Amino acid sequence: MNSKGREMNFEKALTELEQIVNKLEKGGLPLNESLALFEKGIKLARFLRAELDKAERKIEILIKNEKGELKPEEFEPEDLEADLNPEESKEEESEEENRK
């Protein structure tokens, strides 16, 4: 998606969509302006969805097993935090065990 000659990226599109949502939520805009913002918001949302779909396909390629099959694994946000902060995770686990 090009916007006035510049390349759109995910972060810029998300920021712009958030600004549009804020303006529409405030209200008080003329109908034509609201419709134009809504239309632009829909285009941005579609762009963002396409970018997320591309990222998901890339991730699927990265997590295929040796047979080329996807091996889905459930995870909770806590699992991600544990992977990023293993020391904090160990402390939390020991605290939970002490409570029991």
C-alpha cells in the first residue's frame, strides 16, 4: 500500500489506524469526513491483516518438522515470557510450589 509515494509498513499502518479510530470515537466530524476516515481505516485494516497473514505463513515455514508437516503447539503468554526471562520463570515456579 502506497500512501502519497511512500511505502507503508505495518507499524505506520497500525499507528495511522489507531489515529483514525480515535478521531471517529471522539465524534463531531462531518458525515463525509467520517466516511472517508472509515474507508481509509478499512483499507489499513485489510493491509494489516494481509501483513499478519504473511508473517503467519513465514512462521509456519520455520516450524515445520523434518517431514514438512506443521506441528502446532499450544502456548500461553506465560510460556513466551518464560522463554525470554528464564530466571524470573524459575523464581515464579518456586514461589508457586512454596504456596502449595
